[in-house]
Amino acid sequence: MAFLGWPVSGGSGFLTPAVHGAGDAAGAGWVGLLEGVLDSTTRFFDGGGTFEFLPGLSALAPNIHPLLVHFPIAFLNAFFLLDLTAVASRKKELRLVASWMLYLGTLGAVSAAAAGLFAAGFVPHGEAVHEIMEWHMRLGVTVTSLALVLSLWRLIARYRFSGMANAFHLFLASLMATAMFFGADLGGLMVYEHGVGVKNLQSVEAAHHHEHGGGEP
């Protein structure tokens, strides 16, 4: 006997889901779900498994540069595009939004650059990658420096830009965006071509370690 697609246990008067395939073809209802959870839990603990929150982040640590670098890329590119649009349309409100994108991007750039310089000291990489990493670091520092200059300029000037000053401001912003573009390209080359930062692909034997001064060993 069934009620709303669920079989009724004879004599008990209670509605019970199908057990062990005795009813619907989809499985064993709530009892089957409970059995599955208990079985999975048992196998988990019998296998000595441990729960790990955010395993991807744990795999990155202590190199958190890949986690942070996306924020300045997003915010600073948004700033540049919004600022160009604001100048072309002469909308002060849009330029205010662009300024906040710049400030947030600058904070992200400082954090990402600091994390990258720290990671360069211990992330294994071969001689072939060393020069690529050096250029990636230089471009990252350039982007961070230009972002700081532009942020301070906007805070001090309060959007009172003359024609030449405005043009130079946009010129520096374009240099920052260009440096960020090539820096991101080199970062992708190191990771996706040479496996830098990917633990299972790193070669400890061919590792090149940076001196603390940042120069060539």
C-alpha cells in the first residue's frame, strides 16, 4: 500500500519510506539517506580522514601571492577604464567611483607585492625561470609605486586637475595598466608553463634561491 508515492508499513499505521529498495526506484528514502550518511561517516573515520576547511588556501600557504594578486588587477583596471570614461563624459560622480577603485587597488597592490617579494625567497624555481621572476617582480613594484603616486595625487588635488595635469595623470595610469598587463602575463608564464608555485611540479634539485637583498646570488 502506498500513500503519496511512499509505502505504508502494514499494521503500524505510520508512513515510512521504502527500505533497501522495497519501494521507489530512486533509492531508500529518508532511511536510505541516513544509512548513506552513516556509511560515509564510518568510512571517513576508518580511513583516518581529517576535515580541512579551504584546502586550496592551505595548499597555497605560506605563498598567498596568487590569492591576493587578483584584487589589484580587478580594481586598478576598473579605475583606469572608469577614469577614462569619466574624463570623456565629464562626469564627476563617475570619477569619484574611479577614485575608490584606485584606493582599493592600491591597497591590494601593496599587499600582493609584499606577498610576492616574500614568496620569491622560498618558492623553488630553476635558473630558466629566475629572469622571468625578476622581471615579474620589477613590474609588480612599478605598478604598486604608480598606484601609490596616483592615489596620493588624487587625495591631495581633490579632483582639481588642470588640462596638462589631467593628461599626465591619465598617462601615468596608462603606464600602470600596461605594466600590470605584462606583469600578469609573466606571472601566468611562470605558473602555467614552468609550474612555479605548483608543489607537485617543483624541482627542488634545480631550485634557485633568492638572496635576502633581492640581487643575483
